[in-house]
Amino acid sequence: MCLDEIERSRPFLTGLIDDRYRWLPPAGRMAAAEEAGFDGSVAGKSVSELEIDYGVLSAASQDQHCLFYLRDLLPYDDMPPEVAAQYSDVHVAGPEAADAERKLS
């Protein structure tokens, strides 16, 4: 559905980027990405990453019609850890945090 909306909106795309890498769909739910012509494996990629790839990076002419907004960092160090984890993958306890931070960068 997301890729269909991007196609319907072409040539325009607006992206809102925050401190979360977002949802990684299970392997069985990736048929749409494969049908859309993604090269290589889409496993381990968030829906947001796939949307950006499909909507902008895979079509050179698209970059002229796209806007991305990046949210300013919140004061995570001033928040209780459980609250910071709700807004930032970097503040989630566990080994996934480093991977999410790398992917966001």
C-alpha cells in the first residue's frame, strides 16, 4: 500500500525523519517490495527506508520534487530511559540500538 501511494503521488514526496528506524516487516510481508523491483535483499530494512529508496533514490529525476524534514533531537539525557526509548531507537536497551543508530545515520 505504501509503495502504491508513492507511485500515485509522483513526482512529489515528503519525508518526515525522526529518531526511530521504524517498523521492519517480517520476511513474508515483503512481496510488494520484491514486485516493485527492489534489487537484492529487502530483509532487515524498515518500511520507511524502502519508501525513501523507492520514492527518491531509485529514480534520479525524483530528487527535484522531494522534501525531507528532520526533527531536531529531543533532550533525551533529561528524560527517564523508558520515555527516551519511546522516541529514539538509540535509547532502547539491547543490541538492536546500535544497528538502528547505524541505519539512521
